[in-house]
Amino acid sequence: AVTVNTPLLYGDTISTGPNSRAEVQLDFANILRLDSNTSVKIAALDNNRIQVQVAQGLANVDVIYQDNAKSEIDTPNVAVHPLGNGSYRIQVDSPNQPMVTIRQGEADVSTPQGSTRVESGQLITIQGANNPQYRTADAAPPDAWDQWNSQRDRLIADASSWHHTDRYYTGAQDLDAYGRWMYVPNYGQVWSPYAYAGWAPYRYGRWSWEPYYGWTWVSYEPLGLAP
């Protein structure tokens, strides 16, 4: 079981239950979202490469900014390589017939037999395991899942806190709703949380040992990741 702000590493598998959704910020530029009853594994996660494997369900990988990491989204019989900013929808109802919808951007979709370029507004269906065949068509109009992804993307991209922080700091967009920025002499712009009487940092959460960072504070408060 995970909580808000749980750090994830390559090798972790993320699963959602009925009537639930999850958002995983792979880095400042790449966002992974899972719909109900979806299972995804993070196969690679570093500054140069991001690879996620969708075993079942409905997932989105949204590339909000350009960065150095090359991303790959795998299903049981196809690999999707986004070619820049965009929104990439992966649906695996059957291991032998995944569907990939490019809402924005473009991607190379690869099978053992070769690859094809899929552009914005297109849907590609891949059928078969040993010798998969594909068919490209116009995508269906955006549904509630696509609208939710777009809303989340705008919330992240348009956060005013990006004017005060480096975009490398994942989670900075959450600061908007839970505090304010002020100028402090000798420090510059400083974020101060909206605090109630008796509030103190490092109280609601736990310490977790992370191989890359060492001891890391996992805050149960929604504002907690960037600080």
C-alpha cells in the first residue's frame, strides 16, 4: 500500500483497485497516470531513460516538458516511443490486442516486425502475439479519462510556483494551494506553508530508506514532496 508522496524506484509495480486513479510523477517532465484496475511496472527510471510496462488496464504517459530522458511504454506485444511533448494513452484489455491513442504529439510504435509512426489524433490497434499486425484509424473523441488527464496537465504546467523554483523540483506545483511565496532578505523568494496553531514539519509522515537518496522523509501531507 502507498501513501501520498511515496517514493518509487525502478522495479516497482503499481496497481490500482476498482473506482480509483493514481498519478505518478516519474520526473518533472513525465507523468504516469493509472485508471481503475490497472497494473504498471517501472522497468527503468533515471536521468536518461524511462521505461514503463503496462500489463493491464488503462494508463496515460504525458510528456509535459522537454528533458533528457527518452521514454518507452511497453505492452505485452508492442513498444511505444514518444517523440516529444504529448499525451499517450495505452489500453490493455487483452494482452494480444492493446490499443494506443495519441491525443497530442507523435510516437513510434514498434513490434518485432518493424515500427510505424503514429500522429496526434490517431489510434493504433495491435493484434496478435507471435506475429502481431496493426491497424491505424482516427481516434475516438476525448472521454472523461482524457479530460481528467488534460486538467491535471494544466494544473502542473500552469503552477505559479514554477516562477520561483527550478522545474527539476518535482512536486513544486503542489505548493500553490498550501502556502504563499514571500521575499526574505538574504534568502530571496521563500515559500511559507499555510499553518495552523501547533503545526510543525516532520510530524505527519515516516522516514524511509531510499537507495538513491538515503533516509528520506515521506510526508503524509499533500504539500510535502517538494519541501
